[in-house]
Amino acid sequence: MLLARTRAVPAEHTAVWTLSGDPAGVSGAREAVCRRLADWGLHALAPATELIVSKLVTNAIRHGSDPTATGIRLRLIRDRVLVCEVSDGSNTQPRLREADTTDENGRGLFLVARLCTRWGSRYGTRGKTIWTEQPIEGVGGS
């Protein structure tokens, strides 16, 4: 038997943005996230979350299926932890790897894993979502 307990998160504790596949939009996504964290009183999480968003959105643009067709969705959830989710139209499993010093790419997911306490991916009918969790206890706004 599988038992699951669910609870609703108040609407004011979530933020959702739909992004295009334009790499120039990554900076706007970072700015929007920082503004929302400030609204929630979670200023201390801004530097790490900004980098997480930058890496995940960039990966969705570069490695996701045609982002202009499905769009890229960025969502923040403020609950017991701060959850950051980036969804795209691809079903390709992300790979965590440690890049060599001469590699120009390949550090994004490794950095993301270092900045959060947990991360993972889940799949839906129209692609995947990469999610991260950061603790907010003691940061304020909880």
C-alpha cells in the first residue's frame, strides 16, 4: 500500500514564469527570482538561487527540445524549503559530471548540486522538470 500526504501551498508562496528559448532571457529570469526572494524576505538565498536559475535555464535552452515550441517554465515554491523548478520539453536525463580543467562546458549541474541540499528530475507527458531544494530555516521569511 502506498500512502501519500499532500498539503496545499498558498498561492502567494509560489511564483511562475514562462520563458522563451532566447539565451538573453536568462538575465531577466535571474532578476525576477531575486525580486521575488526579496519580497519573501529571503535575501540571503539570492546569490545561490540566482546561479541555480542561471544554470538550469541555460541548460533547458541548450539541451531541451525546441524551447520555442513548448516554452521553458521556471517556478519557485516557498515552503519548508525553497524549491526551484525548471521545466522544458525534453525527456533527456541530465548528467552530473565533474568537468576537466580544460573543458569549456559541463560544470553547470555540478555547481547546482553543490548549491542545494537536494536536486532531481521528474518526467511528465510533455518533458521533464529539474528541481532543487535549499533550506530556508534561519534565513528569514519562514
